[in-house]
Amino acid sequence: MMKRFFVILISCLWLAVPLFAQSNKLIRELESKRGALQKQIAESESILKDTKKDVGSQLNNLAVLTGQIEERKRYIMAINNDVEAIQHELASLELQLHGLEKDLKDKKKKYEASVQYLYKNKSIEEKLMFIFSAKNLGQTYRRMRYVREYATYQRLQGEEILKKQDQIRKKKAELQQVKTAKENLLQERESEKVKLEEQEKEKRTLVTNLQKKQKGLQNEINKKRREANQLNARIDKLIAEEIERAQEEARREEAARKKEESKEGKSATTETAAKTKPLEAYTMSKADRELSGNFAANRGKLPMPISGAYIITSRYGQYAVEGLRNVKLDNKGIDIQGKPGAQARAIFDGKVAAVFQLNGLFNVLIRHGNYISVYCNLSSASVKAGDTVETKQSIGQVFSDGTDNGRTVLHFQLRREKEKLNPEPWLNR
């Protein structure tokens, strides 16, 4: 009897751990993630401009609006995931509540039985008769202890019932809190869907206007394509030169290493084997290999290459513009629109490989081992070739055009030597 009582008591104390902690933590984590996305949407909304009459401005506005729609879809997807997580939490809480209510029912039943027993044996005479009717002294002592401990057990049973009732009250409050969070999320999702529909309607109207100006639209696209080809050809040439310099440095490092080994009296066999290894194998110095490894380890964690509010207006790769026939884009990187005064910033520690001007604008290449980040469309550059830079260091101001709102777009590329990479999976958004 007493062993069972202590097991029940320990279980009761364990269940007395604060019940709101787990659900509160989950809700706070989900709110924090959504808060970051909400901030991004609010900032990108401030970048949206009124539609202008000329084709160039309409194309730019279409790009910004498309980027905004993508951000809102991403946010709605995050809400859907949060609703699912909260639904799992609700199911768990309901199971816990059911268990607590069942436990309370069992305790009340046992307590009722103990009360009835004591009521039947309530008089002092009956208790004394039970004690003194023992066959020997040892049994008398055990009966005295039983009577005393049973009274204590009954009192603690009553206290346990009160505690269990309090646990149920708190669990019900926790359940209600999570239900409220779910209801708020569902309302927010509906609100975001309405906004999304309005933006998609605006986009359809804009596309219709552009379809009426097909000739001017095609001319604008061709102009942008020529400028992009000119820029990419220059970048490719500079990257090839930078790779050659890095390989030459690696060759010199390897030659110095072999010379040092020779001085230290290494075996002729080892030295001969090293000489037969092709020089092309030494494409990076030791420092570059370490930097490359660190860069690769930070995939998905690299900061955005522009300061302040931003929105991605053109994504990596070849794709057709939705709703416009014969309008295909081929982006070697991504275009990120910010606010006037935005700064381009290094996404990782590295060394400036080149700074060059094209059509009056500055472009910066930074080498991170065998990775190279490229920042284009700058009105000024605050670094020069050979400078070392740190993560998030400003390297120049992004150019703003002469429109009323000052369209400010950074073109950003990422390479692994000559290989072109999609920058988005590397950035922390």
C-alpha cells in the first residue's frame, strides 16, 4: 500500500512541472520565423513603384511585382507549415488532457473508497479494537503503524486530487492558448491570400499593357540582353585571368615546398614521384583551399550582398516571362532591388580580384579561394584590386537611376572557378 502511495506521489510531483513551457516555446519559435518573413515583405512592399507609361519602367515594375508575389507565396507557405505544427501540438495537448482527466477520475474513486472505509471504522473504540485484537506484539505494532499511515495516505490523496484538478485547469488554458494561436494564423493566412490575389490581378493588368507594346518590349529586352552579354564577357575574361594567377601562385608554393623537402634530405624516390606529378594538379594554395572549405561550409548562411530592404526581381537561369510571348530571360546571377543609398557588401571574407568600369558603372570581383562573388551596377567602389575584405564589409554604393523613385538594382553572380552557380541557395534569406 505505502509503496504504491509513494509511486503516485512522485508521479504527481513530476506532472507539476510548468505545463505552458513547451507550447509557449513552440508558438514563440513560429512567431519569430514568421516575423522575419513579415519584415521582409513589409520592406519589399516599400520598394514597389507605380506603373509608368514607358516600356522600360513597366518591365522593371513587373519584375518588382513578381518578386513581391514570390515573397508573399513564401510567407503563406510558412503559415501553412505553422498551422500544421500547431495542429500536431493541439492533438498532443488533447491526449495529455484526456490522460489527466482519467487519472483524476481514478484518484477520486480511490479517495471515495478510503473515505467510506474510514467512515465505517471512524470511532476510537473500533480502531483500538482493531489494534488490540492482534495475536502478538509485532502484529500490534504493525496495526498501529497501518492506522497512522492510512490516515496520512487519505490526507495526501485529497491533496493529490486538488493538484490534479489544478493541472487540468492549466492544461485546458494551454489548449485554449494554442487554439487561439491557430485561429489567428488562419485569419492571417486568409488576409495574405487576399493581398496575393490583388497583386496577381495587378500583375495581369501590367502584362496586358505590355502585350500591347510588343515591339517596344522586344527592343527593351534586346537592349538588356546586349548589355548583359557585354558584362558577362568581361567578367568571364577577368575570372579566367584570376584563376590563372591563383594556379601560378599554387605552383610556386608547391615548388618551394619541394625545394624545402630536398634541403631536408628527403629520399630521391619521393622527390622523383613529386616531380612527375603534373603542375596542373596544384590549382590552389593552402590558404585558398582552407578559405574555399570555409566558404562551402557556409552555404545557405551567407548574408545578402545588399544593405537594407531588398527584393529579388530577377532569378538565376533561363526562363520565360509569364504572360508575355517570346520574352525569355537568361540571367547568370540574380538581380536584387534595394532602396536609394543601398550599399553592396561582401558575402564572405576574401580578396578583391578586380574592379572595373563598364558603361560608367563599377563592378567588383572578390575571390574566396576557388569561389568568386561578383557585384555589378555600382555607382562607386570603395575597394581596389588586392584589398582584403571581411564578411558584410561595404564595397561600394549601388547605382540609382534617374527615375523619381531612384531604381536601385544590384546584379550579383557567384562562380566556382569558371562554373556559374545559382546564388540563392547560398544566401540566408
